[in-house]
Amino acid sequence: MTTHDTTPTTTTGRPAKRCCGTSVGVLITSPAGLVMVTRGWWPLGTAPVAGHVKDAHTGVADALVAEVKEEVGLTVVGAPRTLWRGHLPNLCASLPAVPVAGHAWEVAEVSAEGEITPAPGETRGARVYTWAEVAALAAVTLTHYRAGGTPDTQPHASLEAVWLRLLREAGYLPWLTQDDLALAETAYATPPGAYWLGGRP
């Protein structure tokens, strides 16, 4: 009997990458605010440092340190403080995890030192955002989706949709309502257009 590999290929001919289903989110906080990056590819928006765990790391602690260094050039100091663990159905730039789409998240707060150096390509920039700015970006995201916007057209100057839920769970953005969170979930669980088969830049 002949078997066939059903993994889709990108338009470049390479096999499309499948999500490992695990993510770490890192809140680098200080009295000035929160370090965030404007994402270089889908899903669109601005967000704290985050990355997959099982695709290239030995565990959450390793992924956390590596993603902070890779995305913003900072060095984590001291022990991280876990704020939330849970599964969300958010989709990413890779094909959905199987058998359950989404990510098992661990969100941690850390201190870091060094000079912020955004990763070229992976980000469109990074800096410290005040909490008022974070709230304003969240409001932009909600306005976008209430007006019928899609994940493919979300502004870069907005909060990545899944981070409305993650920051709320972490104890920040307490003003978000259950209706706000439901709207955000609809957004982050919606597949992109043809992005998955287009190959990542």
C-alpha cells in the first residue's frame, strides 16, 4: 500500500511548518512600563516577547531566556515569576498544532538588563511602552474588530489579539470585559488568509 505525506507545502515548495502547540510569553516590566515588539509577521500587532517552546528549546526556562535575547537583545536576570498557565486556541504563523489547535501558554514576568536591540525581520521595532500606551493599543485592537476588521488587516500599532487575554489573565488590563475577551478570542482563533501556504518572509 502506498502512503502519501499530506503536509501542505508553501508556495516556495518547502513543507509548511506545523506549530508545536506550546508558547512562552515574557513580561519584561520596569517602573517605566513593559517591553514590547511590533511583530514582523502574522499574527499582526504589538506584543510582549513570546515564542514557541518545543520547536527549538529544551523547556520553558530555556525558551524564555532565548526568546528575550533573540527578539530584543536583553539578558534575563533573576528567576522568572509565573503569572498564568493555560491553553488558548490562538493560531500563529505555522500550521495549527494537532490534534488540538492553539497553544499551551506559560506567561512569566522577568527582569532583564542591557540595551533593547530589536531583531531585524522578526520585529518591526521594540521599546518600552507605558501602561497607558499598552491600554491604548488594546483599545485600537478592539475598535478594529468591532468595525469588522480581520486578523490580516489588524494595524501594526495595536495589541496582538491574544495578548488582550494573556495580559488580563496576568493581572494587567483589568478593565477588559468578558465581551472584549470573547471578541479577541474570535480574532486570534481565526485562520489567516493564504498566509500559511505563502511561506514566512
